[in-house]
Amino acid sequence: MFRFLHSSDLHLGKRFGNLAEDLRGRLREARHGSIERLAARARENGADVVLLAGDTFDTETPTPDIRRQAIAEMSRHAPLRWVILPGNHDSLQAAPLWAALRAGLPENVILATEAQPLTLAPGVALLPAPCTTRRPGRDLSEWMDTAATPDDTIRIGLAHGPVQSFSEETLASDILAPDRARRAGLDYLALGDWHGAVAIDARTRYSGTPEPDRFKHDEPGRALVVSIESPRAEPVVTAVETGLFAWKTTTLDLLPTDDCEAALAAILPPAHLRRHALLRIAASGRAGIAGRTALVAAIADAAPDYALLELDETGLSTECDATDLDRIDRSGALRDAAETLLAQAGDESRAEVDREVARGALVRLFSYCATASS
């Protein structure tokens, strides 16, 4: 039997430029720390090889400290072996990167930079498909179909790219054949590129990233422990958690009669889980202006407990009656402004971004007047 850990998309050195500076540093350090967590999961499950299916580095020009510290950390976990495949973010087109990696490379780190079989163990062959450029314009895994290996060999493919059009940037020629494992007689095809764990079939999987970096996939960081009993046997695949930070979108459906603060409190995670949580509250439904104002204030009050806590109000409409407007003012300029904002927020002929600006301004006006009168 052969057992290994399948991971991808570490994106070491990712900058997280849209976040606060201190959080950016914490997230970058967590990505580096994923190397140690991958090593721990490998040891715990009896695997002596970690396959990294592309995008180990976030760019083709990682800084020397990012590159050298990553390799040093991998070296520290010898005899565990690491196989690094060039992905679209760190493709072979970045010749200086791969030349620098080869210089002084430790024995337990293998660079899968050529489309030719590599021996991982007696009777186990790795067939890598390194990305030649960011957009190679062809299915780089096609060579596996005719790759010769000895009889009774476990054949493992390693590739990076989409098996379907995940984005508008993907070209049809870049798409990997989803049935490549069957065509090439692979016992397992380890894929990278998609940051969520996806099983294409019993022998073809995306591992997902070991450390999430966005809200899109809404799942913890994971790697896959893969066990292959013998050639042509169906692999046994087990997901193991590796992430430090949790990125999650939680829905909050509201009615005008709801206590918005209580509804929010009911869905927030326990206090001890908040420091490493990036949580987006997606509010939807309808709320009174007083409730909406209270919700915004409750989010601001709880935010320091979290790595990031933000409120997405795009799906939440605001109901406002005369009593609410009276709490702003019964007449005069403030009342006129409130009525104008309310009309703009409910005007479906206006662009959604303009309606959202009006809703936000009305809530802020209500909050200001409520605070001033208290």
C-alpha cells in the first residue's frame, strides 16, 4: 500500500491588500504555518510524501524570505518528502524562481518541473503536469495517456488547472480532461487550482487550499490523505483539517418584528473561536429602521472579538413608518432629508448601489439623531 497527503494552493506570500495591515500579517503567517500543519497531518496518518499540486507561491516573484523560509520549513520535517508542482501563479515561465529553488535544495524536497515519470517509492510512479505558463493554452495532462511505466505500478497524476470553466478567464483549451484518470490508467489524479475540496470522481480530486483566503468556498482548510492498496484498487481518501483561520458567511434572515440584536447574538460563534474567525453576516429580509440601526451597532460592538466581522446588508430592505421618521425630526431639514433618503432607498428604478447608499445614509441619520437625543 502507498499513502500520501494531497494538498495545493498554499499561495505563500499572498498580500491580502484589501484588509487591515495587522490582519494581513497574521494571514500571511498562517499560510507559512500551513506547512507545519500539513507535516503534522502526514505524520499522524502514516504518509511520508506530501504532493503540492501547484500554486505553492502566490506569485512568480516571491521575495527571498518567503521562498527560503518555506523550503527551510519543509526541510525541517525530513524524512517527510515534499513534491512541488508549478501552478499557474508560479509557473515555469518564472525561470528565476525555479532556478533559485534548485540552488541548495534539500534532499526531501522534489521539484516536479518536467512532464516525465518520477519514482516515489518502489512500484509507485508520479506523472506530473507542470504549468509552463500562467495560461498554457492546452491540456497539460494529456501526456499521461501514453506515459510508460512498468506493469503493476501505482500511477499517480499531479496537475493544476480547471476541469470546467470556473471563471470567465478560463480558456476552453486550458481545461483538463475530467476523465484523465480513466484515459491514462491513473490510480489517482491529484489536482490543484480550485480552493475548495471537490471530488470529480473516485480517482480525481481537488484537495482545496490548506489555509482559506476568501469567503467564496465557505469551508475550513483541508488536505486529503490518500491510500492506494494496490494498482487499480480504488483509493481511500480522507479529508483532514489544516486551517488556522475560518472564513465563513452566515445568513441572518429578519422580519420587521424581530429583535435584530438577539437574532445576531444567536448565530455568532462561541467567544473562544472568534480570534481566528473572519465572519461575514449576510442580512436579508426586512427590518425596521430602529432594528437595522441596532444591528449595525451590535456588529461594531462585537467586531474587536474577531479577526474580521463585517455586515453585508445588500439583501436587507428597510421598513420605515412615520414613528421612525418622527424620531429623526417631526419637521424641518432633517425630516425632509430623511423622507428623501427613504424614497431613494425604495426606488427600484435606481441602481442598487445608489439605493444602498441611501439606506446606509438613512440608518446613520437615524442613529445620529437617536444618540443625540439620549
